[in-house]
Amino acid sequence: MNILNFDLKERNIIIGICIIFSLRVIGMFIVLPVFSTYGIFLKDSTTFLVGVAVGIYGLFQAIFQIPYGWLSDKIGRKFVIILGLLFFFIGSCICFLSNSIFGIILGRSLQGSGAISSVCMALLSDVISKKNRTKAMGLLGISFGISFIISVVISPIIVQIFGFRYLFLVGILLSIICIIIVFFVIPSFVSFTEKFYLKDEFKNFIYICKNFKLFQLNLNIFFLHMILVLYFFLIPLQLRFYTYFSHISWIVYFITIVISFVIASPISSYFNKNENKKLVILLSICGLMLSNCMLLLFEKNSFFLIFAIQTFFVVFSFFEMILPILVSENAPIRYKGTSMAVYSISQFLGSSIGSVLGGFFLNNFNSYFLLFITLILNCIWFFVNFLCLKM
């Protein structure tokens, strides 16, 4: 995918939007590899409140997606993007300065309330020509993958060298960079061709939720991100049993994630040509169940631990590559924007609920019990898709 195919204006805007999207991804994922082990040492902290602190970011992202989109059509995309980045900046500052879990929860809430994803998507529709929109969305997907790798890899390094709260300093610096980019790259005025009415947008939202194919895809991204967050509660605890892994956890994450993208890319290309897509999705969920079973049955075996982590990330990478494409293919032409917004909301809700569940079960039970709960969720996900296969 060659970015040189875009004209200069489009190229600058796409690069700017990709950087802003990357901030959102890093804000969500940079705490995941370490929060379950370091967040518990904050003042007033419990395992449950750690889960709330992780998940509340995604919850507020889900809540504010549509209101931000509505506001951007009233007062302009650029102003709303800056507003969202300011909220992220303030939230990051509160997290950085706080020694209490309640301060972290407040800061994460403000970070999440800067929900500008839908605004950025609308901006791309405004300024990118129709022939280049698919490529632009593809570049956003690539930026997601790169940002995910960066955030998961640098997180343990930052904590080991500087300390836990310096994770949020990264958010502060990135939000400042993004605000500067918006000021100089994003156009101040966009000519809107359609009026935006909140009532009509709500009707569109209900219409998309009733679409069976899109509902299934939204359910898949919901379960995927719920289980992703649960794994990030579990993996640091599993790695802690092995001294040689706990000190180089960032290397473990880096190698497994890079290998995952290398393996998942050709699989996703095959998937796009395969007519029986539902069966491939079922087999992929079986891969997650296999990973889960290995963690349950071979808890003290380092080989199976790494193999389980690798299997999980291969399946995760595969889903992240194919689900947005399927949403775009199955969305009604007039509702593609709304369909992607509902998809994003499902994604963030999954992350939020996964965080709360992880915190609750670790606080009241143990990691083994949480692994069992994760397996049950995987089975429910499989069963729902199996029923859809018969329809």
C-alpha cells in the first residue's frame, strides 16, 4: 500500500490522523502488560479497582463516540479533535501525578472521554477522495498494529527503567505532539454535504444493531477484546513464575507479536479468498480455546506458556486484520460510517468489561479461576458463532 499514491494534502492528513489514532491505541494498551502487577501497589488499590482503572478508558471511549461525531458536525472537526486531545492530556497529567488508584481511575476516565475516533473517520471521509478511502482505512489498520506492538513492548521497559507512573508521561508527550500536528496539518474548515441530526444518528445506530451479519462481527470484536484484556491480567502473573522471563517480558511480547503478524498476514489473505469464512472464524476461536487450555493444564511449563501466548497473538492479529474488512463489506452503503462507529463501541465495551471481570475475579479468587472463566467465555463465543453457522 503506497502512500505516495495520495496527493500531498491527502498524504499529510492521513499521516496526521494515523498518528492521532496511534495515540488512542497506545493510551489503551500501554498499561495492559504491567497494570495487573504494578497497579496493585498504588494507594487504596485492590485487584478489582485495578480492573476498573484499566477498563474505564474503553468505557468512556464507547460512551463518547457518537456525541463527539455530532459535535464535530456542529462546530468543526479540527476543534473537536483538539478538544479530545486536551481531555487526553489532562487525564494523562492526573495519572502521572497521582499515587492513588482513585486518581488513576479519574485520569483514565478523562483520557477515554477524548473519544475522537469517529471524528477522525468522518474527517477522512470529508477530505480523502473516494478512490483512496479504502487505502486510507487500510493505513489506519496498519497504524493500529504498529502502535499495539510499540505500546506492549515499551511498557515493561519504561516501568523497569523509570517507574510505573512514567507510562502516563508518554501519553502527555504524545498528546502535545498530536495537538501540534492538528494545528498545522488538519484543515480548519470542512464543507459538510449532509446535516447531522442526533435523532437520525440514533436511528442509524439501532438499524445497524439489528443487522444480523454486522451484529455477529460486532460480537466477535467484543469477545476478542474482552479476552485480550483478560490475557493481559493473566500473562504478567504467569511470566512472574519464571525469573528469566519476568526480567525480559518486553522481549517475549516483541517476538511473539512480530511472529504473530508475520503468520497472520498470509492467513488473512487466504481468508479473503475463502468462501467458507464462518468456518475459518470458528477454527480461529478454537485456537484461542487451545491457548487457554494450555495455560490451564500446563501452568508451570515454560514451553507451553510461550506457545500459548504465541497462539493467542496469532489469532488476535488475524481477527484484527479481517474483522474491519468484513464490517466494511457487509455494511449498507449509506451506513458505513455508523457501522464502523458501532464496531468501535463494541471493541471498547469488550475491553472495559474484560478489565472489570479480570479485576473482580483476581480480587476474589485467583489466576487459575480467572483462566477457567476465560475458557468459559471462549466457549460461549464459539457456541454463538456455531449457531450463526447453522443460520
